[in-house]
Amino acid sequence: MAQKNTDHDTAAEQERPPTPQLTGSLLAVAFLTSFGSSMLYGYNLAVVNSPSAYIKDFYNQTVLRRNGTGLTEETLTVMYSLTVSVFAIGGMLGSLIVGMLVTRFGRKGTVVKTTVLVFVGGILMGFSRICGSPEMVIIGRFITGIHSGISLSVVPMYLGEIAPKNLRGFLGLVPSIFIGTGVFLAQILGLHELLGKEEHWPFFLSVIVIPTFIQLLVLPWFPESPRYLLIDKHNVHATITALKYYRAKCNIQAEIEEMQEEQRSLSSVETLPVWTLLADERVRKQVLCVVVINIGMQLSGIDAIWFYTNDIFEDAGIPEAEIQYTTAGTGIIEIIAGLIGCFTIERLGRRPLMIFGFTMMGICSAGITLTLILQGHLPFMHYVSVGCVIGIIAGFCVGPAGVPFLITAELFKQSHRPAAYIVGGSLNWLSNFTVGFIFPFLQMSAGSYCYLVFSAICFSVAIYVYFCIPETKNKTFMEISRLFSKKEAVLESEGLIHVDQLKLKKMNGYGGVEFDSSSSVPRQTHHSSRFFAVDGEKRL
């Protein structure tokens, strides 16, 4: 008898499809899209930090030549704050149109076609000094912000749809590593020995065209998202071709059937508008999760750290000659922390990384306030303050930098996903703009206590994630949607059923759990079936 059981288990192991592995094509497309798109977001966040004095002087000298009088300190602060924060205004606009773009051009197609924005913005900023036009700097930052707003949504959407479920977290955090790499690259190139001189700052702002050009040459040769090809375009042949390109040894048919199951659970494969998403009570919990983590990601204060790192270190008492090197050193921490998050997310899960990251940021933000208060009495507090800044950056890059974009893709089905990215992206960028524009004035009015605001927000988001957001590690999009069913949550907590035993009933197109009236256990639907049995009838 024992021998028979052993034989049965061995046969089951042999019949089980192999787990999809990380292929060279998956890794290449993740690196390429992140290199030419996500990295530019990080670069543009930090690029205005080191040449800030030169840019302000350029603004003042230009206005002096035009009007005969220079700018007041308050006006100059407003102009520079606008230069910093107009990037976020463009990003918010980009996030609002991303749903339309990915529906019309596809995921990869959107990445490729929007590269033109980088070239236009880079040219404007590169020639701004020759033309004597501060307006060209501001407009160029706005246009590159539009590109980043699109990229921050479409790149994780694209990678999340081409990745198998056991690698979705790993590939989903690759863009966050390149965001940190972009910040580090801006810090290194901003050193006085490289592009940190006054005459070089226009080229420093426009160097973003180089990685985008490389991406434009290579990315068009990669396939489109298989999920988009099947569910949105109904192109089975192209779907199979794309899956074979991105997979080594796995059951492609099983993935196609999972996509078809999702397609059947939707009332329409047309992309839903934002107002329909917000009015849909069945996805309200998912929408609230996206809202909280995207707002929390930016109001955590990380952009204040990135935009004004030099000022923060100056307030901490770091000698002026050493500030640029200290700032560049923090970039290494960003990359290391991003790598830690990327290589542990499939083992630890999404929730632990976000909870740890926001908690660490909250502690270190409070620590900055404490060190700035005590540094007049305790000289070593200068170094503790720098450590707190590093702690905030590391905590952010471990989880909050990339997981919110990944979670946004995972919590929604195909028809709802673009609208969800519009909601999350627009709130993300609106919060980005708020912090970038208000922080200098908040710092002047509240002094060192301004970081307590960020600390409270970080702790609040960590608590919300702990109590409200389920773990999505190694689950299909259909399994994740089932996690938000109240009845299923009760049954799973009591250990009565496994998630694979649940079947979806077509309820206004989005899907829900169907129970057999004669039993407390839901009726099982086989994935290979082309139809759902609903109340004794067969429906598509």
C-alpha cells in the first residue's frame, strides 16, 4: 500500500508542469525597458540637485538682462521650486493618458512610441542656455515628466504581464533598481570633476537621450505582452509566439487557459474608464489599497530627500566641499537596497517588504528631527543625521519604491488594470508635486520638525498594509481577485477549502464565488472548460 502511494506521488510529480524559469529574453526585456524608461525617472528626480545654484543664477541673470532688475529671493525660490515640481505635473498628465495609450498601442508599443518625448525634452533643456531661455528648462522638465508618468505605469504593467507568477515580483522590482541607478548616475555625473561645472549643466540635464536612444534601437524586436495579445487583441497565434519567446520549459497551454478564464470572467474586454472603476463596489477595496500605497509612497518624504539632499546635508553640518561626495555615496545604498528587495520579494512576499520599508522610513524621519535638534549640543549627531537619511533611502528602495506599482498590476484584471494605473499614477504624481513644491516652505516654517509629518505618514501606511492588504506572492491574477471575496476569506481562514477549488460566477462581468445551494462548499469549475455552469445553464 505504501509502495502504491509512493508510486502515485511520483507519477503526480512527473505530471506536474515544470516551474517557469528566468530566461534570457525575460531578463533582457526587463533590463531594457527599465534602462531606457524607469532609470530616467530616477535621474530626473536628482539631476536638479547639484546644479541648483547654477540654474538659479542663470534664471536671475536672464531676467536681469531682460528687465534690468534681478529676481527677489522669494521669486527665485518659486521659480526653482517650479522647475523641480513641474516634472511631477508632467508626470501626472502622463499617468492620466497611460490607459488610452496602452489600450491603443499595447504595452511595449507605448514604451517605444513615447520615447519621442525624451528627445524633445532633452533638446529643449540642452539648448536652453544658448538660447537664454529659462522657459525651455521648465518646458523640457515638463515634457520629460510626461514620459516618466507614462513609463512608471506601463513598464511594471508590461513586465507584470509577461512574467510567470513565480517571477512577477522579481521582474516587477527591476524598474525600482534602475530608478535608484538613475539617481546614483545623476549624483555621480553631478560631481564637480565631471558635469558639475557651471558650463556643463545644460548637457547634464539632457544626457537622458542616450539610454532612450539605445532602448529605441533594440526594444522593438521584442514581443508584445501575451496577455494583451490574447485578451485585448484575440490573437492566439501571436500569444503563443510571445509565450514561447519568453518561456524556456513550461506548460504554455496552462497559461493560455488561465488567461482565457480571466477573459471569460469579464463582461467586456474593453478597457474600463476611471469613473467606472471608482463606481464599481466589487473592486473598491482594491482601489483603496492602490490609493493608500501610492499616496504614502510619495508623502513618505522620499522626494524631499532626493530633491534637497544637498540642503539637508548642509543643515546637518556636513562641510560644503564634502556634500557632493556624501550625496553620491547614498546612491550606492539605493542600488544595494533595491537589489535586496528584488532578490527577496519572492521569498518574503510583498507585504513584509512594504511594512519593513515604511516602518524604517518612519523611524529615520523622526530621527532626523531629533538629530537636527540635538546637533548643537552633541557634535556626533551630524553623523547620525546622515545615517538617518541613508536609512530613509534604504527603507524606501527595499520595498516602497517598486512594490506599489507591482501591487497595482496584481490587484486588478485586464479590463480594470489601465484605469487602476491611472488612479494610482495620478495620485502618486500629485503627491510628488505637493512634496516637491511645498517642502522648501515647510522647511522654512517648521524647521527640523517638518520631518515628523513624514514619519507619521510612514507609520500609518505600514499599519494599513499590515491589516488591509493581502499577500499576492506566487498567485495568478484570478487567484488574487478571489482573495477579496469575503466568503472565500472566511472559508480559507477556517481551512475548509483551497483557493483552486473556487469557481467564478459571472456577476456583472467581474466575477465572484458561486456556492452550490445543497452544500457549503463551492462547486468546482475545471480550467479546461470553455464554459461556466451557472444555475444549470452554460454561458460563455
